[in-house]
Amino acid sequence: MRNISLIILSTLLFACGESLSYKMPDKELINKTIEKGDFTEASKMIRLYLANETISETERWDMNFLIEKMDRIRRDFTRRDTSVINYIKRHHPEVTTEEIAAWEKTNAIENMIIDGEKLYFNSAPRNLFRIDSVAAKYFQHPNGGQSDSLNRFLAWHIPQLVAEAKKAKKELVSPVKMNVTYTLTVKPGEVPAGEIVRVWMPFPRTDNKAHTGIALLSVSQPEYIISPDTYDHKSIYMEGVASDNEPLVFSYKFTYTSYAQVHLFQAEDTKEYNTESPGYIKFTSERAPHILFSENIKKAVTEAIGDEVNPYLKARKIYEWIDTNFPWASAREYSTIDNIPEYVLANRHGDCGQVSLLFITMARSAGIPARWQSGWMMHPGNKNLHDWAEAYFEGIGWVPVDQSFGRVKESKGDDDSFYFFTKGLDAYRLIVNNDISQPLFPAKIHPRSETVDFQRGEVEWRGGNIYFGRWRYNMDIEYLNK
């Protein structure tokens, strides 16, 4: 085995144009090379590092994923300056080189140097008009988060939910029954014919009081596994055999009823936390790599809450601060970002999951228990992947916090409606996940396409992971109580 390793190492060194006296790169040098954007050189260094047979299996996994991560970043950054400038000029014909340079410097036009070439995030041109207030004036439809139709629907719907909850004196109201068909299709030729393809798809949680009547109606594969609720990422698992000429299709249909969660408590109804309880400690703790109480986070918390001491008002101030300062924008794949809340703070924007992770991190840093929740938003005409959070208030319990839905501005003056999403959720939801970066059941062998969340699905075969773009997903919704 040792002789084989030496042969491999010698071959790699020769391929890199170095002699056998080449110094084995350490991880610090590798990480610095990646940070500089020298991906090709970093990949060579990692392969040399992997030739060392003494490294652990965990370290080998991590180093291999660094190569995969660089490949994923390359997929997210494919646009060049001509394409970006042409897009901007369609909306802002008089744009100057100075304006573009300033936007690049602040990363309002997100870019990075990869192997010596400046490349732009695929959604960077459109995101500019969402992120920068000056640029937004040149775009005909500057709203980049929720659609206008969704905003109009929420402005009408949320006050109705609040009124219904007050009248019924209930927290769960206005149920919506839905039939859902989910389909995942692996393109032909992605896996050698005859090989087994393993698929995990999102499934509704049965341990959440907002969801009832969950029943599986049909399944494309005769054998399947639904994960237990002890797994924070809820899935239905299937297998199929790949073909050269035909796509491999997995699908299932289920029904469920979802309730709106309306919490009408006042700030003074909250009680002091038992800071010694295991739950409080768990959900106010750091958790690498994304939930860390850096100096940037501590500074943001101080700026957001000032001298406020009431737990709910602290959470609401954090919510308002994020809502005011970080507009929605299309996101890079989460697996390519080292620390998502720090990314939001540095780039001054975020999608639903990114701002939710920022809220969770700031809330925990401020002593408010907070955790992740995600799945899909199911609003008619506006279905999409969606992430939000939950916060815990002593004397009240866990309440949903949908950071990216913001304040219902048309309801200003009616605090229960205006601040609805700081402690409530409408019924048009599919709750799939209770945490980030948790294992799937059955276990996935190869690295996941999505390392933080689980909404689209995961696909692999014995030869490796099958990344996004090599398969398609689709959700069809039938609303049964219109």
C-alpha cells in the first residue's frame, strides 16, 4: 500500500511540474489559496494532500468536498463583464464606469476573481436593482422579494386571520386543505444504464400541530421509506434503475390540512427565562459554521436592540432591523458560503434562509432561544422554496418568525397585523425541516447538494452525488377548500 501511495504521489508531483522535494501543502496554505480564488492551484494542492495515507477519513471527506465546493462556486459564477454591463444598460442606459466600479467594490454586483478572471454571480445583474436603492430607481419593477400579487394577498389576508383568531380565541385558525404531487426527474445519461439511483424528496412533518390529516395517496415506486419524525429533515426515499434513453421519474401524491398560527400575546405576557434549562442552553448556543457570535454579530445586536430588555421586543427589534437593512436578493447555493449570517452582513442582502439564519444567530446572541424551520410556501400563484424561524418566549412557547415576509406595511396602526410575521404564520405552508444540516434517512453516502436546507431533494448513485441541474423537481398543488 505504501509503495502504491508513493507512486501516486510521484505521479501527482510530476503532473504539477515539481520535483519530489516539493513541500506537502498544509491546510492553512490551501485555504489561503482558495480565498485568493486560485481554484486550479488549490485543487492540485488538495490532491497532493490527499495522497498522504495518514490523514483521517473525516479529513479526507472534508478535503474532497473543498474541491467539490470550488466546482459549485464556478457554476454560480459564470457571467462576464460584457453580459453584466449589457443587462444593466438595458435598464440604466446612461450608467457610468464609475457607478459600475463602485457597485462592484461594495459587491452590489457580486463578483469574485477565479483563476485570475473576474466572474460575476449568475443573478448579479438583476440583484443589483434589488440591493442598491439608487439602481432600483432605474428598474421598472424593483420589488425583488415577494411578488406584488403576494403582497396584495397578504395585505388582505393577514388582518382577516387576526380578526378570526380574536373572535375564536384560538391560535390555530383558517385551515387550508391541499393535495400535493411532487415529482423529481433525473435526466437520461446522467447515470450509467442499469445503475441504482437513490432519491430523497421533501415530505410534510407529522409532529407539527399546524399540519393535520397527512395521508400518502400514491407513489411511483412500489418500495419507499418515509423518515421518522426524529429526523429534522423529513423525507420520502425511493430507488430506481437508470436508463440510457429515458428519464428516471420519481413522484408521489399526498394530502394534508395546514392551519394558520396566530399568536396575539403582548410583550408584557412574556416571563423571565430559566437560563439553566437544557432547552434554553441549546437554543441560545453557537453552532458552527453558521451560528457564531462574532464581533460583527454582537455589534449588530447592540445596534438593533439598544437597551431593550423585554424578550419579545428584543426579537421584534432584531426583526425590524433586518427587515429595514437587508433587501431580498437571489442567493448563491448555501453550500458555497462559509458563514451565511456573516455573508448577509457583508453583502447587505439575503434571501429567506439567509436572513432567517441571521435572525436566529442575532436572537441567540441576545439570549432569545431561536431555531430553524423550512419547507415550502404554498400561496396560490406564489409557490416556492421557503425558510423561516421560530423563537421561544417563556410563558408563551415556540412561535414562528418569518423574517423575509417582513412587516405587513398596509396594516400599519394595527400592530397585530403589522407585526404578524414576528409571531405568526399563514396556513399556506409545507413544514419539512426543524433544523439545518441534519442527516437524512436512510443515510446519504456522498456529499449533499444542499448542505444546509432540504427542500428540492437529494439524488445520488454509487458513483457520487448528482448535483442540481442534472435533475428537475416540480410541485403541483390542488386547493380543496377554495
